[in-house]
Amino acid sequence: AQSVTQLDSQVPVFEEAPVELRCNYSSSVSVYLFWYVQYPNQGLQLLLKYLSGSTLVKGINGFEAEFNKSQTSFHLRKPSVHISDTAEYFCAVSEGPNYGGATNKLIFGTGTLLAVQP
Amino acid sequence: DTGVSQNPRHKITKRGQNVTFRCDPISEHNRLYWYRQTLGQGPEFLTYFQNEAQLEKSRLLSDRFSAERPKGSFSTLEIQRTEQGDSAMYLCASSLVYSGEQYFGPGTRLTVT
């Protein structure tokens, strides 16, 4: 079974400042890792994913994340945030790689509200 | 490709009534997932289909819940005898079997009064 921990429920930051949203996971098998963003009353939009290969993955809107297997972490970073980045961010894990028998159901953390202030 | 769509977007119902939600996945995606999200929480897995077969159901899916995916296309999620605890956002996602990544619809927000 997998689990995800997002320790920070809310991260306030000033516009144009850098930000890091933390995510730690636990799993007994190899995993896929994801970051999703959710704006109020909307569904989830995929920001970026780690499936295999390079541990530094780049996503949309200038976000990037680094997979650290030894620390079981997948922290999300952005060098300079904008007001429009204010949203809820969810880290998620699923079993991988997919041999056809895995469900790939996503296990989500409880989310981190990124609040960008002017 | 118009993405995953869900209908209705909002549903208000009285306790004890039945409700049905619909999800239309991305057309070539053979996997379809349902999740439930309550306020302040991350989405929780309910069930998933590969083509028309329902392959796994979460323990969260009580016997009042039923999901179908006839012909492996759209899916419906029905809740019978709704309870106030069913109030949540119901999210649908679809994917290809070997891709590992899921694309979400806008969700259906259910309010049970």
C-alpha cells in the first residue's frame, strides 16, 4: 500500500518569491509520482509527473519537482510565483511501472494551499 | 479532444433520494476512475474500469453506490438513498492502460440536504 504526506497545509508567499511545497511518500513497490493543481470548484490539472528516468522533472507553468528515492520525497518548486498560482496543490502516488495488472489508482495527500500575496 | 466531461456540475438533493452522475472520458482512454473529495481533503479512490469491466472497488463504496460503464465508453455513478455524509465532489478521471497518468474532469458537486 502507498501513502502520501504533505506536511504543510498552507504556504503563504509573496509574489515573485521562490516556493517549495513538500511531499513525502511511502510504498513497498516502485511508484509513479504526480503533482496536481486544483483551482476553486474545479477538477484537478496535472502539473507534472515522474514515471522513470531523470529525477528532475519539469512541468507546466514553470514548476519543477525532484524525485529523491532515498528520502522518499517529491518536492515541488517554482523560482518565482505569481498571484495566479494561488490554488490547492496535491501530491499523488500510484504503483508503477505498469505491467498491465496494476490499477494505477492514485493515492493523494491532503493538499497544500499556496497563497500568493502581492 | 475535449477532455473529460462530467454532468451535472452541481446537484442538490434531499436525503433519501437517488442521484446519478455521468462521466465521458477522453475517447481513446480505456481506463476510467471515480474519486470522491470532501472539503479540505485530497481525492479518495472509489472504483475503476478497464473498458467495460469494473476491476476494483474501494471499501468506501458502500452497497448504496453502483457504477457502470456500458460498452466501455461513458460511465455512470449512482447513489441510492443519499445521506448527508455523501455530500462531496465526485471526480472522474481517464487514462490509457500503460500511461500511468490520469486526466480529470471538472467534477460533480453533490449537496445532500
